[in-house]
Amino acid sequence: MKNRFLLIILLLNFFNIQAQETEVKKETNDKKKDSIKVNDLEEVILTGQYNSQSVKKSVFEVQVITEKDIQLMAGNNLADVLTQTLNMNIIPQAGEGRSGIQQFGFNSEYVKILVDNVPIVGDEGFGNAIDISQINLDDIQQIEIIEGAMGVQYGSNAVTGVVNIITKKSAKAKWQITPYIQEETIGSEYGWFDEGRHIQSLKVGHNFTDKLYANVLFTRNDFQGFLNQNQGKNYFNPEDENDGLRGYEWLPKEQNSIKALLNFDNHKNFRVFYKFEFFTEETLKYAKNVFLNENPATQTVNPTANDEIFNSDRFYHHLNATGKIKNQVNYNVSVSYQEQVKNYEKFTYRLKTGEETSLESYDYNTRKGFFSRGTFNNFFNKENFKLELGYETTLDEGSASGLSSQDITKRTQNNTLNSYSFFVSSEIKPTNRLSLRPGARIISSTQFSPQYALSLSGKYSFKGGYQLRTIVGAAPKTPTFEQLYFYMVDSNHNVQGNENLNPEYGKSIFFHFKKTFWFKDYQVKYTPKLSAWYLDVEDKIDLIITSTSPLAYQYNNIDLHKTWGLSLRNTLKYKNLSATLGLAFSGESKILNSSETYNDDYLYALQFNSNLSYQIPKWNTVFSTFFKLNGPQYQFVSSINDSGETIITRGKIDGYGWLNTSIKKTFYKDLDITIGARNVLDVTRVNSSTGQGGTHTAASSSQLLGYGRSFFVKLLYHLNF
């Protein structure tokens, strides 16, 4: 089977072609071909808009990942999709079973993750530092990405940008039943039950009337882990109990998600929907070493190991209402209650009998939160001037302690961080070519003095179809729960939060310049886009060494983090052929004021991505290839030399390429079969020298990125009646 998969991959790469169904928008050639109409439907977006509108009309530059893109990648969670996005890196943490985002060199605390404009609760609060491998994409209409400070629209922590996941809320058929299964190898490992990745899903939707729609969705994602050189759960070495080969390199985990939606739309001036989700995840961590428990009298062993289970339960409620007041003023109000409970269990496992004896179990890093956001606009009913008023309330309560052997009251201590915001923005059109979007937000919280977010965005349409968009913004970043309240102190650790931290403050400016060119009587559409940006964060919070003997760490405001860059994205569509090509060059600087060694050099990085696809309509088949090259990355590393002094060295992470391919075939308009491969280049680890090292050098090691070349097959059936 694998040889057949490999043959398909080689053919795809040989032809270098990609396919998408060509979308068309009706427009005329005013100068030469008034009778020619081009059917190219503009994508409709919601993020940062007063009302849903086309990408072309938006003041903000919005990147859209469509449902078709997600299907061609066979993406099941957000990590599967964003791995191909320019200016973003996915940072996997195999030892914890998590995945995070890095955007413009900043980690996931600086980019806000939203679902239908509502931030998702996570370990660190609302919308930030989210484990994106937990975000399921089964009912997604599209994903919208805006780069740049969006603090006015979405509050604190939207420093580098926002990722907004738009879900489906309607269906055309009266009944819609959509089951699918997906089987996937994990590297070269696969078995029906004990190896590989196994996904099952079922969605049932029903239009009770032309105004009332409801659906229920269940998804199970069973990841059996990646052994690599390890030997699994029941392995032990009777000659060496500390050989470190037991367990998994990537931890096994199982996710289950139940979602429900009830949507009422009178198709005039009122819509209300309620969304519910219950998500569970169980991650298994097997100790690498075992206790042989030798019995000299019988010359036998009874091997045991102290294993761990990490459970995560998340409840999500979202009630949204949109409509008009007195047939003029638009309102959009969301109320959300979310709860996350993480449980830790440690137990003794007897390898020969499978018997488990619990040692301890408790909840940790819990979170309960209430969120509400409301916007009101169109007060004057004028096309050239729009005003929007809005509010946002976040009530966040939870714990943020580590798992060290400390007092249980410290592990589970609850804290609160509430914030209240009011924001105002307007959209002004002095001419038909120029649109301006100024805005401001004031943020009050229980922990910090009032913070402010400011922005000024603009769009200018030149003659000939050229468009220039500018986003200038400043947004605060509130310290996370971990940075404020983390406490892990025992005989081996001393890492503490700092309740006296100040919020960080991020400032950015982004330029986007693009034009669409048409050739061959509108059969060829080519759109290049040139972007440039500068972004800096003042009072950046880092974990620093506060004592060398004994070694102790604490979070503090210590430095300035700056990035700048250029990118060129190109999109080409010709009949059944579609291609995108992107190149990004960026520089990153950290000014470390906490050290005697002052360093503000820029470290440079290069990224390249290309998505190619080709459709054969008579075969109902789409061939797709997605490739991204991440060049070498450099980081300044703080370490301690032999004299006990803090020094700054330059560390490096080697570059790598990530290639995914797929073939999607539709049978009888109802059955979709997708086969393909992820990580075709077989990336597992890359060399890294960004760890703590000795004098003048950073420690050399390797960073785990993937579990090798994997193959998948997905079967999805549409039953509509």
C-alpha cells in the first residue's frame, strides 16, 4: 500500500500542479469588452468588519483559508492547516501532547484565537496560548487571518494578529447527514487498534422550517502515539531497568468532541444562534524507566512504573444575536460561558498483569470564564461615514500552578483577572478611492491600571485596480495567568510568577499593496501582493534567573522585542489550475536590558510556501500539493558562564521543508475519498543550539518537529434529502 502512496506522491510532484474549482465574479470590461462577464465570486469575510462584506471592500487585509483548502489538506485540527501558512510556525510539544503558534517570531500569547469572534478559553486565559491541536475543524466554513495589532477590535493580547474560525450555521437540504472516517499512519507505524491515527465523525443537521436550523456533531480522534525508537507501554529490560526505552516519543492521546447548534434566522433583520461544545482529551505519559522489584528468593522480577494521565474537559457555550434597531442601527451581541478542567493522575502500573494502583489525583490549571462582546453601528445610515460603538467584558477565574511535589493548596489556588472594555471606531470615505478606519479602546481591569489600544487603518484604490492597505495599531498584552500566579517550588524547582508585572505594549505598522491582472479574455487571473511590516513590544515579559545558588527563576518585565519583514504572495488561477507562491524575509531583535551584555542585533529568517492544485472535472478529481520551507532560525540565548555571570549567545535552529500532497475524488456527487501524505520529506528532528549552555556557547541538541512521513485515507459521505 505504501508503495502505491509513494508513486502517487512522485507523480504529483512531477507534474507540479494543483487544482481548485475556479470561482467567478461577474464584472465587465469597461474599456474594451463590455459584453464579457467574469464569474468570480468574492470571498465574504467577517473579522474586523462592521457587517459581512467582500475581501475587496474591506479596509483590513484578510487572508482566507476556505473550506475547500481544509478539505484538500484533510485537516482535522487547526495545527494541520496553519502549518502551511506564511509568517506562522507550529511549535509542537510532543512531551506534553500540545501544539502552539509562533507568528512573526512571537509565541502564541500574542496572537488571539477566536471562534465566531469569541476567544477560546485555554491554559493561560481567553484566546491566547491555545493548544491548537484541540481545535476541531469539522464544521468550519472558513478561517480568517489578519496580521497586525487588532487591539481596538479584539482587546488585549491581539498584538501580532487574530485567527478567527467561522463555523457553519445553515444547510440547504432539509436533512443533512455527514459521516466520515479517516485512517492515518504515524510515520511507518500503523495498526487497526494500537498504532496510527483513527478518526470517526458524524454530523446530523435538520431544517425544521426555512427559519429554524439545528445540528449535532460528534468527532473522535484517536492518536495512538509515536514509538520511534521506544518500545511502548509493556516494555522492560530485565538487565537494565534504566535503559530509557519504555514509552513513546509522541504521547498517545484521545480526543472526543460533541457540538450542537440551534440557529434562527428570519432572513430580514434578526438572527440568533446558540452553540454548545463539550470536549475531552486524555493524554497518556509512560515513565521511561521501570522498577524491576527483584525477588532474590524466587529469582523473579515484578516490574512496575509510575505513569501519568492528563485529562482535559472543556465546556463551551455561545449565544449570539444580530439584527437591527428601528430598521437602522445594526447590533451584534455575543455572550459566552466557558469552563476548562484539567486533571492529573499518577498511578503505579504493573507491567506483567496490567494492574493499576492510584497514587494521587487532583485538578490543576482550571479555568472558568464569562465573556460578552457587543457592537452597534450604522447610526447615521450614510455610506461615506460609519460609526461603531462596542463593549467587551471578560471575567476569568482559575489556577496556574505546576505539578511539582508542593502543598496541594498552592497547586489549586484560584485567582481572578477581570477586564472591562469600551471601544469606538469609524469608517470614513472622503472619496470613492480612500477609506479610513480610526479607532480607540480603553481597557480597565482588576489587576492593572487602565490600558489603551489605538489604531488607524486605511485603504486607497489607485487607478488601474491597484490597492494599498495600511494598518497602524498599538495594543497592550496582559500578563498571562502563568506569568502572574505560577508557583512551582520544591526540592528540585523554584519557578514563580510575579503579581507586580506590568502589561506589555505592542506597536505595529503593516502595508499591503496588490493588484489583480486579467489575461486571455479573463481566463487567467493573477494577483501579486507585496507586504511590509514593523512590530515591537515594550516591557516584554520573560522568565529570568533571580538566583544562581540555589537556582531560581521569576517572570519580569525586562526587554524590547522587535521584528520587521517583507513578503510577496502570488496567486494564479487559469481554468482548472490554481497556484499560490509566497516568500517572506524577516528580522528579529531582542534588546536584553537585564544583562550586562547589551544586544540589539537583528536575526534574519526566510520562509517560502507554495500551494498547487489541478482539477479534472470529468473525473471529479483534484490533485493538490502544499509545500512550506522554513529557513534557519536564530535566537539570543541567556545562559550562565563558569563564573556565575549571565551571558548572551546566539543559538540556531536548522531549516526544514514541510510537504503535503493529496488526491480527492468524488463519486456520484455524494462520496468524497481523499488519499495523501503528510510530511513527505520525512522531517522528524532538526538540530538546535538554543538551549542553556556553558561559557560562550549554547547547548546543542535537536528539536522535535514531526513523526515522519505519514499516509492517510479519508472517506466522507454527504446524505442530503
